Amino acid sequence: MRKIVSIFVFCLLFGGLINCQQTLSDKAKEYLRPVVVPAPLDNPTTKEKIELGKMLFFDPRMSGSNWISCATCHNPALGWSDGLSLGFGHDMKPLSRNTPTILNTAYQTHQFWDGRAETLEEQALGPVESSAEMSQDITVMIGELEELSVYKNLFDIAFPKEGLTRVNIAKALAAYERTIVSGESPFDRYLKGNLDEIDVSAKRGFVLFENKAQCSKCHSGFNFSDNGFHNIGLKDPNGNIDEGRWGAIGKEAPIKIRALVGAFKTPTLRDVALTAPYMHNGMYKTLEEVVDHYDRGGDDLEYLDPNMIKLKLTSEEKKDLVSFLKTLTGEQIQVVLPNLPQN
């Protein structure tokens, strides 16, 4: 009975009962979790790789100073981010971009804000080897890890006949990151027919998300991302110019592609209530500020995405959108910290 009522309300919200059962079915399918977490053929996921990757992820030996681990900036208690407007790196120096969550990166076709890495394996050692971030010499680190029997044994088990190599460090980290996926949210349960999982305001917000607010043009599918790159008109408060996707691949392109200048990857909205501050430069502290930005059509910048238009949302509609976004927070992963080997 609850499922029937849910379908009826859903149909009323979308303005009619014609083919309503099919409408709900199609809409639900768009947001359903994929059956399998994708992994490349050359790095199939195994429990041994996951165990090893988790240990590496939380080990400060991944940094040159031995003070910074991957989890320092991708903290599970902070939505797998760091809660800062801009990330920080080696010697506590601020970085130029906000630290993105690594939640659901397994479902992304590109990594980093500018998409310069296509796979988690390619991404994994980028921050580690960056002089601005973790400033580690991989060759030196491999030598240090080889002296620890725990690591040597784990690599031999996870990667028989290959053992501890630069490539396998990246593969192990990637395998662990593929386990960091969002849990079931109230919105997910609502789509299954559990009407009381989200309130009336959130239901109105979902309708706005799909229609007047046009959010779903970019934030689509299970991960609420089209995996694309867009210039959404973010005028940096400090006057900094970040070319985004164009800066990452522009040198390889024969001409300047307008759509890529100042364009950044569409982030997931899963657990978005936990990952403030927002945007690639961390300039917004609240979801309300983010909604206001889109409502005014962004800032008037060159190469602005044509989808950025004034929405003319009412104050109540803005509240409804935020209410909906908060229903995307899933059950949280209970992370048990690994026992790291001692020197």
C-alpha cells in the first residue's frame, strides 16, 4: 500500500497520472546504484589488494615528511574531504583548489577537478609525488617499505610474482578507494516506495531539481554527475584565474575550445551535505550559498556555460532544493583504522 501511495504522490508532483507507473520506473532507474563497482581488467578487485590499499591510504609514510597520509586530506569523518576551503600540502602550504571528496570516485570517468587523470590508478600517486602536496620520492618510499616485513608480505600476497612496485602501490590504493562508496540514502529508499523517508519540502525540491532549477542537466544518474566539465561562472574572490579543464589538456588541443576554459568536473552530490565548503575553489560554505549562485546564473564570466541562466527561484523553492539535497546523505561507512607496521 505504501508503494502505491508513493507512486501516486510522485505522479501528482510531476503533473499527471498518464503512464505514471512507467514514469516512476524510468525515473527510479536513472538513480539506481550500479550492480557492480567498476574496476579495470588489469586491476581486478581482491580483498588482499583492498587490505593493502587501506593500510597505505592511512600511512603517513606516503609523504616525504612522514606526517601526511591520504586520509589527512580525505578524512572519512569529514565526508572523505578535509572541511577546508582550500587544501593544504607539504609544509602546511595552501593549495589552489578545494579538496574533492573521494566518495564514489569509482564511478567517475575522470579524476581531479580538471580531469587530468582518467583512472584511479593514474590518480593515486599524483598527490603523493607532487612537491606541493605530499612531496614523496616513490623510489625512496619503496626502499622504506621493503624494510618492513608486513608490507613486503602483503605486496607478495596481493601481487604474486610482482611484489612491491610503483605500479602496484597505485593499484592497491585504487582498489581500496573503490570500496569508498555512498551508503543507501533517504532518497534511495523513497524511490523504492518508502514515502515517509523524505518530507514534503524535499519532494518538492526533487521536482525543482528535475525541472525549473535544471540541476539534473549536469547532476544526473546514480552519482548525480554527468562526468562532464562546465564553466559555471565562479569569480574567484582573490582574483585568481584557474583555467580548469583547458589548463589540463589545452596544450594538446589544436585550437582553444571555449567550453573547456574555466570548466571543472561536475562533482557528485551524494553526501553533499557533509562535504562543505563547495566548488573547486571552496568559496561557498553552505548549500544555501550554492543554490543562490545557480539562481543568479553564476557570475558573468567569459566562456560561461550556456546552461547557466537566471532561475528566478522563490525563497521557498530554494529551501526545498536544499531539503532535497540533504536527503542524498547515505548511511556512513564505519571505518576501522588499520594497524600500521612500526619502523
